[in-house]
Amino acid sequence: MSKALEISKFVRNYVRENGRGCPKGVLQHVGGFKAKDIALALDTNMIESGRGSEGGLFPFGEKPAPKDRVAVTLKSRMVDALRIVADGGTLDADFARALVNEYESELEKRRDAQA
């Protein structure tokens, strides 16, 4: 059996037993697979990799869909607002003002903390 197929089977078992992607380190240190064999399995689409909360290695075509990105930081919400404008949309003035007020409040807190 080819190494790529062995890796695919190992990854499938790991995902089934653990409910998450298989870390590359597990393939190397537990499975005993070499980095070049893991790269071959990726290159031949026997397995695929994910990042973030869907991270790790999965059998090809079985990687979970990314979870919806939630804009939680002020910076990410401001960038999302800029994307709307960059794509030709318009921003609600109240929403824009709320972002600006939050930004100015954060600046004031930083100034007070440094004083």
C-alpha cells in the first residue's frame, strides 16, 4: 500500500475518533510518517489541510466548512465597513458614527492609561 494511502487511512481514523483535524505532528510522531510522505499525500489530494478552528488534516473532500467569520473587534468591524464602501455600497451614518465614537473612546482610554 502506498504511503499516501496509509496516511489517508490514518487521518480518517484520527478524525473519526477525535472529531477534529489530525495535526501534522501526530502523523509524524504517532503515525511514524515522514514529512515528504505527508507532502505527497497532500499533493495527490489524498488529504487536505485546514486552519483555525477547522485546522488539521482531513481526508480529501471531508474538511468542514469554515464557520462564519464574526467581526468582534473594532478594527475588524471598521474594515468590514470599508469593504462595503469599497464594493460600491453605502454606510448608514449612525453605524459609521458609532464606530468612530467607539474608536475615539478607545483612544481616550489609552491616553488616560499612559498619563
